[in-house]
Amino acid sequence: MKKLTRRKVLKRLGAAAALPIAAPFLNLAHAQGASIPIGVALPFTGNAGAYGPDMAEAAKRTAAKINSAGGILGGRKLELFIEDSESSASVAANLSQKFINVHKCQALVGYWGTPEGMSSRPIAVQNKVVLMVSSAANAITEGDTQGYVWRFQMKATDWGIVIGRAVQRLGFKNIGIMGLQNAFVLPIMKTVEDQMKTAGRTVTGSLIYNPEQPSYRAEVERIFGKKPEAVCCFGLLPDFVSIMKEVYRGGFDSKVIALSIMADAEGKFIEAVGPQVAEGIRHFQPMPDTSAPGYKKFLKLMGAPDDRVYLFPPNTHDQIAVVAMAMEKAKSPMAVDWSKQIIPVCNGPGQNIDDVVDALKLIRAGKPVNFSGAGSTCDFTPNGDQLGRGMGHWIIQGGKNVFVEYAKP
Amino acid sequence: MISFLILISTVVCFSAILALALNFQWGLGGMVNFGMAGLYALGTYSCALLMLKGGANTFFATLGAMAIVAAACGVIALVTLRVTEEDYFAIVTLGVGEMLRLVALNEDWLTKGALGLTGIPRPLGDVIAPEYYQYFLLGLSVALLAGTVWFLNVIARSPFGRIMRALREDDVVAATLGKHVLWARVRIFAIGGAIIGLAGSLHGFYYQYIDPTQFSNIVIAYAFMAVIAGGRGAHQGVIWGAAVVMVLLEGSRFMKDLIPVLDSDQLAAIRIIIIGIGLILLLVFRPQGFMREYRLQVNFK
């Protein structure tokens, strides 16, 4: 074997390191052309990995639709940079830096989950770039965001309002509440608990549990052991799977109320626990109004059957659409200019319209529009919270999700 | 692009400092530390809280964080090694690390729990204009990295460094020669802890937002990868190890721009595979790491 000296090793290392570093330079001409770069951070791996692929597809199809209709700002095309956020805060922060500094993006979209949104928020505000998140925690839009942070999702307290109201209507006199230690779960828990107490119902017990425990036996005993009529459990898929196995094993018969990202998760929950354990669980999740024409157009765009319910991809569609419309209205690709046009194109006043290409035509003709998207009516408060999105309510029967109702806060 | 390289180099610097701490404790001193992630979180949170709640400036907050992690490490080593052997020590570090992470996650009044701490001040943050700040932070990180290497090299070549290597190879022999094994180990672990505190402080300065998810056990894996790739015991080698791990992690994202047929979700999976293959190849062709531990050599002619 040839002798390896430090110099040889350093040379080889240098060559190996140069390849990935040189890659973006090789691509530079491409990025600096007439196209408008948009950074899309989505979870393809990690605990939210199930949601990334469809959201990416929605982003691509929306951008392609806008591009094939002539693009924006006099024929410039949207160019998407889609990356894996690994469901992690630090990865999302590094990605935001890459989008801003390497690809010169003025719009960062996607950002499923609170940690991803929270870690990228200071970067977006500092660089004066718009960040559009799909995260629920109230803190995302609290404080001074200077108009750069926009939430394409219901705020967590609103989830609590809808769920609390449904629990009361279902006639449960006493409930137990358990929730994952997580920034978006805590406001939901608190709202449900407050609502139950104001309505004169009893909360038999409430606890916060930690993620990634091998077993939740003690937690399950404490909440289900008091035999409440129903238990509201808020968290994510992995913890809910172990919790429901414990509940089944312990023979508890309280009704279970959860979120769809736990009890459905694109079918992964029933697959993991089997239909017997899942029977009778009710689950809630913010969803698009499936009867809205904007949503129906979105299904066509995705080439999906009429009864398909997409939870997050319609928001990704709306994010790209709003970026395009606001840029067109501001006649500028710079976020300092177009971030101020987000409310005018989304909230109106103007002609009601649900198709991004038609909306762009009207904006070019100098007419005011009021855009309604695929995921919601796309109306915002001045600090960037989304209004007008409702929640779906399902019950699992015979291993299938049966739709119950759609409600707004 | 240059800005991105500067930012990633900053990440390499504080990852390298963290890896150096592990190299000092484990590579030189033979004390396995599976609680890195929790201790790293302790450093980051201590520094941030000393500034946000204690009103300290960034310099004293960093020193404070180093002292807190050093003290925590000293106590762990003292309490555990008095009564048990090394194998159990590894288990204790694992437990303590997890405990610290759970405290950060659950003590809302102090750490704001899962929501995390925002608006962490940066050294000279209000003096230096934001557009130049990244250059300053990189300069600071490089200087601290160089300082750490220098400091660790001095220790490694001192009599204490020889005690460390003796303990790593065989502590009974060292004890027979009259060395105080427990006291030496407490010092090794505490010095490593201070360096973890330094890396943690830089982590906070860089991200300006910290939450418990940033301190998952993958932090330990990356640190061990850097040490093994760099060469156990070799300080300069470990810097190369940390750089290679980071280039594999972040550089592999650019493959998509080179190979347009790759889809984003395919790339997400392929990246992890490539990182694994890279490390396997490294261990096959260079099992001792990039560099060798320092050894005193004298030439007689």
C-alpha cells in the first residue's frame, strides 16, 4: 500500500471538498438569468417526513402553471429551490441562509412545523425577506415581524376553539387532557381546558408528556385511570401510536379525541396500530374548504380524484400564488416592496377570484383583486395570521376515516 | 454564495470546537461522553439565559457558560468515578445528558420549554453593521477555534497530557506509578466541559434562536464522526474531521443542482446514504483517521 502523508491527505481532501462547493458556481448563470428564485423548505425526512412530497408537488405544479401562462413581471419565470428541512430547526435555519445567500431568494415558503418557522424567522426579518410558514404556534407571528412573516395555517388557539366546541356538542361531561411538550400543542390544550371549565364541565386531569419515550404507560394510567368520558390527546404520530397501544392494553374505554396528524397521518396510524385499536377515535385538523371552487381547481391541478383531502399542499399552492401576485402588484421582485402588497391582493377590496393566472391578468390590467386560495380564503391580519381557514372532523370506523363536519372558529 | 460559505464555515468552527472537546475527553483521556448533546444544550442555554435573564454581556455570559458546564462535568466525573468503573461512567453521562435535555424541554419558567428562546444577543451585535456581522462572527469563531487547539496542544504535550494518555491506556499502571486517577479524570472531564460550554455559546450566537430539538442525539453522532474521521487524539485532525462531516452534510445538498434528474425527495434519502458511504470508505481506507496523535520524537544521529 502506498504511504499516505499528511500532504497527500490534505490534497485529496481539498479536491473532495471543492466538488460540492464548486457546484453552485457551475449553476450560477442559470440562477442569475431572468428567473425569480423561491426557496421551498419542506420535510422529506424526520417526524413530518410524510408531508413533504405532496407539498413539493403542489409547489412545482403551481409554479409551472404560472410560468406556462407567461410568468410574472414581464415574462420572468419562477424558479423553485426545493430542499429537505429534515423536520429540524437548525437544518431549516441553514437552509434559509442557503436560499437567501446562494440562490438570492426573496421568498421562503413551506416551513412545516413550529421549530422550523421559529429558527428561520430572525433570519428572514434580518435579511428583509418574506417567510411563509405552515406552522401553528402563536409565537411565530407574535412581536414585530416587520411584515415579513406570514402564517398559512390556523393559529393554535383557534384549533382549540373548534375542538373545544365540538367536545361540548358531543355531550361529554368530563374529559381528561394530555398533550405533547410542544409549542403548538400547549395553546390548544389551554384553550380546550378553559372552554370546558367556562361551560361548567369537568376536566378530570391534564398533563404534558415528553417526546420520544419508549412507553407512555404512567401517563396513560394517570389520565385514563380516572375514567373520564373522553380524553383529548394532542401531539404527533409516534407518541400517539404508543399511547393508543397502552390504552388498548389497559382496557380503558374513554372516547379518544386527537388531531389528524396523529390519528391519520396519511394512513400511517391505522397501519401501525390496526383497525381495532383505532376504532372510534375522532380526529380534527385544519383543512381547506373542500366545497370551495379554489380547492376544486387545485385538485384538477394536482390530477387528484374529487374526494381527495389534502391538508397541507393547498397552503403551499397559496404561498406560491400569493408571492407571484404580490410581486406583480408591486412590480418588483424585492420583498421590501412586495411584502406590502400581500394584504391588498389577499384581503381586497377587489374582484373575488380563485385562480392565480386570472388574478395575475387582472393585476397587470391595474384592477384590484381579492384572492381566495385552495387552502383557505387567504385573508390575513396585519401581523400575518391567517383568517378564514376551518377544521375538518373525522371519526375512524372499521379502519376507515369517516368525515363528520367542517367548522370554522 | 460567498456569504453561505462564510456561514457554513462558522458552523464548521463551532462543530469543530465541540468535536475537540470530545477528542480531549475521549480521544486523549479515554472517558466516553454520551451526554454531549445535553451538556452542549446546558452550555447554550446557560449562555443565553445569563444574557437574557441575568443581564450579563456576551463575554461574561460565555465565561459563565464555560464555568457552568465545567462544574457540571466535574461533578458528574467526581460522583460517578468515586464509586464505579468506566463502563458505568458512559451510562451515567448518557443519563445526565438526557436529563439536561428534558429540563430544557420542561422547565417553562426558565427555558420557555418547547417554544425555545428567541432574540439571543451576539458579541458586539449593536456595534457591527448587520451586513458585515457574518464576517466578524466567522473571524471570532476561527480565533476561538485556533485558541482552543493551541490550548489543547499545550495540555497534550505537558506532563498532564502524558497522565491523560497513561489513564487512557491503563489506569492501574498510572495509579501504581503514584498518579491520582480520580482527580486527574475529574480535571479532564471538567476541561472538556468548559470547551463544550464555549461551543454551546457560539451555537447560540450563530442561530440566535434555541430550542430543545436542536440538541437531539444526532449532535453526539456528528461529534464522534468528526473525532473518528479526524484521528483519535489528533487535535488538528479533528478539525478536518468536523469540516468533512459538515461538507458531506451541507455540500451534498448541492448535488441536486449538478444532477438535475434527482428529485428533492429522492435526494433527501440519497444524501443520508452518501454520508454513510463516505464514512465507511474513510474507515476502510484510513482507519486511523486523517492525522495521528502527537508523539514526542527525538532524532539521534
